[in-house]
Amino acid sequence: KVRNTFIIFIVSGFWHGANWTFIVWGALNAIYFLPLLLTNKNRQNMEVIAENSYMPSLKEFGQMSLTFFLTVIAWVFFRAENIRHAVIYLGGMINSSVFSFPELVPKRLFLLLPFFIFLEWFGRKNQFPLEQGFHLNSRTLRFFLYFILGVLIIWSGSKLTTQEFIYFQF
């Protein structure tokens, strides 16, 4: 099982690009998955988190934070030009700048962040939260909300430098 898991994740990394960074990305995801696989708990985390509660427990919040942190670490390798670049970038993340306000991010983005977290959290039980979770049965109202969300996303990032979509690079 361990060998096959590594093969699957490393091949998925290689599928994304012929660079060692993608292989490391795949290997990291395999390593992240192994504890669940080896303890036969890989199918025990399928339920909605904090299903009967408005807020996650401290343990659930810690689990979500750890998952986010590990995913971000893997993404650094996914987006890096090479392994050296990824290591330098990770080193730059671990310094006093962690506690300062980012210069590149528009401050208005932090006004939208709670809104998007609210949408995600309270729609977490449904496949389509805007339709089912918020009872937007009217197609017109739903598309209007999608339009507003699209405008907010564009507005929040309008001052950022543009980057080419990663899959256009292949």
C-alpha cells in the first residue's frame, strides 16, 4: 500500500510537469497521507467538520490549521522554479515578517476574507452552498450573487500583478 501510494502521488506530480519540484510536491502529499493509511483511518474523516455546531472545536480547528499549513508548504514546491528556489522561499517565510502586514496584498482583501470564510463555513454541508445552503432557488438571484462574487474577487485583486494561469505554461 505504501509503495502504491507513493507511485500514485509521484506520478500525479510528474503529470503536472517535468520538474523535480512537482515530484517533491507529489512525494510530500504521499507523506502527508501515509499516517492515515498506515493506521487505517483514511476513510474515517469523511464527515462534515463540526456538523452539529456553529464553530469547530479546538481540536477540529487545529486539524484544519495543520492541513492548511501542510498544503501551503507543498504548494511552495508546486509553484517554485526549482528546488533551491522553494527552499529559499520557505526560509523566507520563517522570519519576523510572518507577524507583519503583507505589502503586496490590498487591504480591501481583508474586508472580503471574512465574507468568503462565512460562505464556506456555513455552506460546508452542501455540495453547492449558494444554491442549497442559502436556499437560493431562484436562478436569477443565484446568478446575480455569482456575478457579485465575481466582481468582488476581481475588485479585491485588481492592484496585484497578474500571473499567467499555471496550466497555460505547458
